[in-house]
Amino acid sequence: MKLPAKLAALVARRQGKVRAYETTEDVTRLLDGQVDRLRLERTYFHLARAASLSSTLAYQPGLVEMRGEIYDGAVYLEALATVAMSLGESTLAGELAEASELAHELTARLAAATHATVPAPAVPAIDAV
């Protein structure tokens, strides 16, 4: 008896398995579907949470958490690139290394944004000259 595709995918995920796609068309559909799903499911949530922020300091916790997640992803990408290179997959390793560099750049930008949440000290008008 053959399981329906969605049920088979659920069973595989429960076993720690995920499907790999062998054509660029399938990967394109997968990635486009992921973006569409995330946009549909998360946009309202993110807008609502952002709208609840009442000061620049309120941005800090989320920015710090996001920076940590992105940094962790950058380190993981480095590990993937290292292993891909050791397996002789130089094209994949190059793409992963570039993705890691971009993730590291994003962590630096998020750090700058986090610093920007700190209120600037008030400068007395007499000292502003």
C-alpha cells in the first residue's frame, strides 16, 4: 500500500529524514514555496510585534537574539563549506563560504543596529559648540 505524499513526508520527518530534490526546477519550486509560505504566515506576526515596540531600547532583545541566530548560521555555513571542500565539492564549498561571509556581514550590521538602539546622551547646548 502506497502512502499519500503528505503522509509519507510526515512519517519521514518524524524519523529525521527530509526529502532531497534532484532537479533545479524542483529546488526552485521548493525555495519559492518556502518564501511564499513564510511571507504569508509570518508577515502579520512580525508587523504586529514591531508595532508594539514603544522605544528604541525595546528593539534590543530581538536584535540581539536575531544576531545570535544569524551568527550560529554563519558558523554552520563555515562547517558545511569545510566538509564540502573536503569531499571535493568545490562549487558547493564556494557558495557556502560566500553565504557564510554574507551571514557574518549581517551579524555586523545587526550589531550596529543594536548599538543604534542606545539613546544618545543629551548634550547641553553650551557644550554643543
